[in-house]
Amino acid sequence: MNIVYFREMDALYIELKPKDAETAWEPAPGITINYAANGEPVGVQIDQASERVDMDRLNIGNFPGTVETLTKQNPTH
């Protein structure tokens, strides 16, 4: 799973699985759920993220896998 903030688009993308999206559904304006060909959800995009999401902090609790942290200075995020 990856969480990436695209500053130039003000969009937050949560990649659930590293698969190509074949279809998308917008359950609410600015919220898009992407699905693989088999109907499995693979990602969620939140537009105008700075207005919709608390961007000051990210808490991860009891996550069973490895957690990697990228610095805010990383120009790709």
C-alpha cells in the first residue's frame, strides 16, 4: 500500500494494490475509487485534499507490514 500526496494537483492517492485501474467510480465529487479488471478496488483518489483531509499528521497503528517514511523534502511527493 502506498499513500502519495501530489502537491501540484492537491490530490491524495491511496494505492491499495499495485495493479492497473480499469474502471473508476466517483461516489462523491472529488472522491474516486479505482478498480482492477476483476472488480477489485486498487486505489482511492481524493481531490482538493488540503481542504478535505487533515494533512498535518499521518498516524499508522498496528500495521502488520514494513512502514517506510519519506521526508517532506522529497521533491516527488
